[in-house]
Amino acid sequence: MKIALVAPTGKIGSEIAKEALRQGHEVIGIVRSDRAAPEGLESVNFKAVDIADTAAFADAIKGADVLASAYGPQHDNIDTVAAAAEAIVAAARAAGIKRVVVIGGAGSLEVAPGLQLVDVPDFPEAYKAYALAHRKAFNVFKTVDDLDWTFFSPAAEIGPGDKVGNYKVVAKTFLANADGHSKISYPDYAEAFVAEIEQGKFLKDIITVAYQ
């Protein structure tokens, strides 16, 4: 497959790009500015583009089978997540790409029917702005009927680690193991993310992955 990937050089995005390359896919990397290819990503076709420029963005990704995104700014730029979601939808439409898979936030997953994790009373304040910003992005995708989108939220804890497998992928529901921990490594998340790109099991839905 030809996969266009927004933000392919970040902690999660680079793992997704590497996994896609390992699986034999072609990767178009959408970045903000020209740069040398990081180690392990030499085969990525990097294109510098402002994703807010729909025409330029669409031109850069034209011909791709899937538009994926690892866009996830931190701190002062966190409120740009919803705008990025709108830009991704607009560019996919303009480029004629029907399949979209994006990184989401665990806060939008349900802990009970109709109750999202971010709305529970003891949700950590330090992560609330991040969770609410990603919920705005999720709400953007929920209005989209003409694209086969998937909003792929990691476990509550995601970080460096090995590929160990033993994870589960489900729709809508916050996942934790028997000890109550919700965790996944970057490489295992990337493996599950690329598998969803390939298989398209969860269309127009929010999903997550966590160790069991």
C-alpha cells in the first residue's frame, strides 16, 4: 500500500513509519519543513507542506491509499489538534483518499456506557487539556460520513519499550489489564496501527490497544 503519514518523525510517528516500511508499504512522510531523513526512515518520501493549505496538502498525498496521522502537539500547541483533524479531512477529500487513520487520545474512550474517561472525577488534571483537545478532534471525525476513518487511541500509558505482543484491540472501551494498568509500547502500538491500516476492521469508530 501507499501510506501518507503526517508527522512521521515523532516518537510514535517514526515507529509507525518504520513498521509500515517493514511490512513492505510505501510511505509518504508529511513534515512541516525540509529535513534530513532520520535513521531508519531513509526510505520515506518526505514532503514538506503546511497541512492548513488544503491544495498543497492534497497534492502531496495524491495517489496514496491511506492518509494516516501521528499529529499530536504538546503543551502550548495542543489546541491545534481539532484544526489538524479538519485539515486531514479536507485534504483526504480533495485528494480522493477514502481511508483515514489517526492517533487519538485515551480520554475519549468509554469507561461505562456514555461515560468517557476524561469525564471521570479523578482524571489527572495534568492530562486534561490534552484529552479534551483530542476529544474535539474525535468530534470532528464523528461528523464525517464520506470517509472510512478510524480514531486510534493508545492505552493510557504509552512509551518506549520492546515489541512484546500480548495486546488487545477493541472499539470504544477503555482497556486495562487484570491489575488495572492500561499500557502499550510505541512499537506495539505502531504494529496495531499499521495492522488497522491494512485490515480496516474498525471503520468510522474509535479504537484502542493495550496489554492484557
